[in-house]
Amino acid sequence: ADNLIDFMLITIFTANLDSAISTFSGRPNNWYAIRPRDGRAGFRFLVHDAEFTMLNVNADRTSSPSNAGDASVLDSSPEWMWHRLLANPSFRLRAADRAHKHLFNDGVFTPASAKARFLARKETIDLAIIAESARWGDTRRATPYTRNVEWLSRVNQLAVNPNCYFDLRPAIVLAQLKSAGIYPALAAPSFSQFGGVVATGTVLTITAPAGTIYYTLDGGDPRTLAGAVSPAANPYTGPITLSESAVVRARAYNGTTWSALTEATFEVARAFDTLLITEIMYHPLPGLETNGTAVDGDEFEFLELKNAGASTLNLGGMRFAAGITFAFTNGTRLPPGRFFVLARNPARFAARYPGVAVDGVYTGKLDNSGESLRLAHVLGT
């Protein structure tokens, strides 16, 4: 769902006229979707053939031409699904959440972020445009289009000149989303600091111009799917002291209206020198089923971690970033002297090591010839 929302927010932000429903033909056009066939994830939608974009800073793509499309294979499209899903209040608020993420707090649609990304792409093809203009520059007029005139002029209009497209477009899109009922009029909360590495005892304040602020520190949504206040949410009554890492999520609530979500990750600086990987069981011996069928040795892999320090470690948000795939959930604590066992196949592990508890299951497998494992906290370090 988030990918569908982001696809449509890109369509709206760039005012794409030719996808996913073309404003020229009123038909689905210029999009692709992919998914893994093993069921691990749903469809992901891909922007394709998008030269009819960013032509008019005031263009409004929140509505579709005749809302074209239907549920058939030929006429379905992400834009057709988007407009039907917007009838669901929770989906509509989720769309507002994604819009808030991208339009505020250095998100991808904010001017500095968007301009930097665009200009980095521009630098990648800057020399290639010379050959491209030589090949195609005279297809539309007798005097050819060139890199140094038309191309650079357009680049400047979008990302360099005062009041360029990327400077003006975010506020215009936000107003369009509000007018279309996709983004609520109730303003989302603001944080005194928007995440990052902080010292123990850092004080976070949350403000909002209207409504009651509700927040969580465990990454949960302050709003239930049914639209009520979550039992896990706290009403904001004053500054919050951060003594450990937290994913802070906050919404304003006024009557029956929720604001979009403000979310930031705070990593309280901690030393993990007492967290040890004490065993890496890679390339284990193969096993046998009771009927004599061989079992691949990889099924018996495991890793063991230990807290060798004197205080409890908060592992929430940590993950293996290389070698295997595993993330520790928020709230994971490892007391002093305790072990944490990760297995690739808990059933096979239990058969070979009866009575040993498995604390987590990872995906991927350890390279039999050796490799690097990397354990990172939530900010990547």
C-alpha cells in the first residue's frame, strides 16, 4: 500500500500528464508493476516513460480524467485503484502520512532534497545530453534543440532559478491534497528535534496549533485502525525525556479528525562493546530424517550473542545489515550475562540442540566459505 501511495504522490508532485491514466487519452498508460512470485510481498509500481512531467508548477493531478479504468486486466491501473482506496478513511490518512513524510522534515519532496536529487541525476547525464541533442534536437523544429541552450535553461527553471519548480511545488501540492480531501486540515505535530543521535536525557517537546497530541515511543500508531485513540498512546502533557532509543510517532486529534503522522527515530548514544557474538555455526554437518533422508547442513545454522556487561542492553531497532537478514524488534532487552540465539530453522535447531531456546529466526544463510557479518543500530552505524 505504501508503494502505491508513493507512486501516486510522485504522479501528483511531478504533475505527470501521461501516467498512470493519461490525460491525453483518458486510458491507463505508462506504468509497470512487479512482485515476487513466492508471495513475500505485494506489487510494487514503477514510474515509466515520464517526460510529460513538471511542465506547469500549478498543474493539479489529484483527480483523474473521467476517473478512467476498471477491474479488468487491460483497464486496471494503480491510479484507478488509488481513487477507490481513498474512500477508506484509514487508507486516506495513510496517504496523508506518506505525504507528510515526503513534504516536511527534509523529505524527498522538500526543496533542498528534491533539488539535490534532481541535480545529481542531471550531472550523471550532462555529457550524454550533447549526443542526445545531436541525435534528436532537430526532430521538432529547423533550429535544433541543444544542451547549452534548451537543456540547461530547463534545468535552471526546475532546480536553480529563484522560485524554481522545486521551490514552489511542495506548497502547491499540499494545498491540492487538502482541497482533494487527501490531507487533513488539522496540522500535524512538530518536534523540537527531528530524530538523530542524542544524548541520554535529551528533552523532546511536541507542539501542534490545534487538537490534543497523542504519541507513542515504540513505533506504534497513536490511532487505531478503527479511528480511535490507541490504548498504547499517551496524551502529550509536557516535554519527554529520552533515556533510551525510541521511534516517536505523534498525531493531533480534534473531535473526530486526526492529523497526519509525524514520525522520527531517536538513537540514544550507547556503547555496544559488551555485546558479543559468541558463536557462529556456519557450514554445519548435515543431518538425517528418521526415514534416513539427508537434511542439508545449512538448516542447522545458528548465531549466539551475549551481553557480557553489567547492565541490560536495549537491542530494539538493531539489525544485521550484512551476511544475514534479521532485525531486533523494539522492546528487545538483553540482561547482563544472558544469551540471544538466532536460528535459520528453529525446528531443525531444536532437534539437534534440545532444550535450547531460540530467540529469533533469520533469513538468508551463512556462507560456507566465510563472509563478513555486520550488526547495525537503527541509524545505520
